[in-house]
Amino acid sequence: MAAREREEQATGENGKARASSSAASEEPPPRTRPPSPPPVPPREAHPGIAGCRSVYCYERLNHIEEGSYGVVFRARDKETGEIVALKKLKMDKETNGFPITSLREIRTLMEAAHENVVRVREIVVGDTLTQIFIVMDFIEHDLKTLLHTQTTPFLASEVKTLMRQLLSAISLLHRNWIIHRDLKTSNLLMNNRGQIKLADFGLARMYGEPTGEMTPLVVTLWYRAPELLLGAETYDTAIDMWSIGCIFAELITKDPLLPARNETEQIYKIFRLLGYPTEDSWPGVTSLPNAPSLLSKGSALPPYSQLRKKFPYSTEQTIDLLQKLLTLDPRRRITADEALQHPYFRESPAPAHPDTFGSFPSVAAGERKRSASPNAPHRVADQKLAYQLEMDL
């Protein structure tokens, strides 16, 4: 009897031990402490959001120019002594808040970081809500004034350097879905080291795929593509490439390629130089809004290009690049990336090094009076293209 009790006691203790062992095995593993967060960077690395500085931090030196959307001054930073360009946005007549053109300009300038695009330093404000200024790097010259004041055009090697820089900047914009929409020589700044800076993004805007409808009233008249003159409501980066073609020709000859007084004269100058368009050379041209009133009056013009006649001393590769930039059909017009690979840049003479460019008196610094340049078109919602002058063909 005593032996049986000892056996049952031993069996009970073994059962408790097994139960205890089983319970221990079912317990959750102890939690591990999460790794400590990385050290917080110093405040200087991520400065807090602060208000804009006052424009009175700058000493205004002289007026540079006035455009459709702003007035530009040369100024000096009172703290550092640096010379900057101060652009006052035109907001006196704004009734709907901050102008969309200025928002686009600031946004695109800050997104288009490139050595050949003017750099925005900061935004400063004045005493009232209508006094808003963009502070940018000061560049000594613009190409329009240089071409006007020089006694001779740029050398062929210098033109190549300028064109390569311009195409490089435009290639960056187009890869980032930005159309400048106001390329002209007065919007190309140049320093005394042979480096150009693309400026004035007042008409620039981002676009998507498909592009959708956009106003045709963009680009200064002398540099405006034919599809815009014919009233196209959908367009893309090809309008910038047309403007580059006009700038290319102006760099070669020192004079604007297609100066006109109004849209009608402009379109006929284009047709006289590059040929009258047909459905074969430009599919869909006859369906553009302004085509019925314009194409019927130009049917007597020759259908072929006169570029070789206009530039008798230019090389074949120069004429070929010009022709591809100034192709009437925007779908066949060369792109910025394609233009950078054109044989024109590989033929003799080679592009000049920027350091070899000469120095010129700076008109922007008030040393000489600048010549007048046409302004970009005003953005009026209900404005329509007016064709009042008929050209004698």
C-alpha cells in the first residue's frame, strides 16, 4: 500500500514537471528592443520655414529692362556686397491673387537647375502684398544687345558654342516636361566668360501627355512657330525648337531672321523663306483654325525653301540644321537631343572654348543704352488673333 502511494506521488510529480516544461515552451519569446533612431542632424542642415526677407536688404543700383510680366533692376546685397538681378513682378492690376505666370516662372526656374539656366537665389518682399521680387544671379549681357552693339557677327566657332549651350538647357527643360514658350535673343543672357543663361520664364509651363489645349498666344512674334500663327490649340516642345532656329539664324547674320509688324506679315515671311505648305509637306495644315483665311492668299508662293539663298556662305551642315529646326510641320521638326548630335557640331571649325570669348561693355550695368526689343504677347483670355494687313503677293 505504501509502495503504491509512493508510485502515484512520483507519477504526479513527473506529470507536473512535464506540464511545467510544456507551459514554459509555450511562452512567447522575449521582445527585442527596437534599434535606436539615427541621430538628429543639426538644425543648419534643415532650416525651419521662415518668412521672406525684405527687399530693403538690397540696394537698388539701376534699371535694366521692363518686360510684359516684370521689371528688372541691378542691385547689391547690403550684407555681402554681391551684385544681383532683382525682378519685380507686375501685380498692380492683379485682382485674382498671385499671378499664375509668376508662379510658373518661380517653379520652373527652381526645378530647372542647369549651368545654362539663370539661378534663383530667393524671393523677397516689399511693404505691400503687390511688391514681390525674384532675386537672381546678375549676368552682364543679353545676346540681343550684344548682336546690336557688335560691329561683326559672332565667329562660326562661337556660334557653335552658344548653340550647344542653348540646346543643352532646352534639352533639360523638355526632358522635365517644361516648355519655355518665349525663346528669343533678349532672353538669353551671357556673362564675360562666354557662358549663356536662359532667362525669363514668365510664359513657361509644364505639360503632360497628351498635351491638351493651350493658348496659341505665346512666344514673341518674330520667333513664333507657324502652327501658333495658324491658330493651333495643341502644341508641344516643337515651338521652342522653331524659336531656336530663328535664334540660330540671328547669331549667324547678326539680324533677326523674320521681323514682321503683325501676324499676317509674319506668316507670309515664313512661307516666302521656307516654302508654301501643302498637305503633303505638312499633313493637317489645312484644318488649322486660321488656315482658310491665310493659306488661300499665299498659294502663289514657291513650295521650296530659300535658306541656301539666304545664307550663301554657310556650310551644308549649317543649312541642314537650320532647315530641320525651321521645318514647317512640327511633328517633323528636330528635337533638342537630336540637334545636339547633329554633324554641324563635329565639322570644322570646332566649338570655341567659352574662355576665348571677348569681354564687352555691360549695358545691364548702365554703361550703354540698350536697343528696344519686342515684348512677349500679353495673356488675355478672350483675345483673338487679329489679321488686318493683307500682303501683296
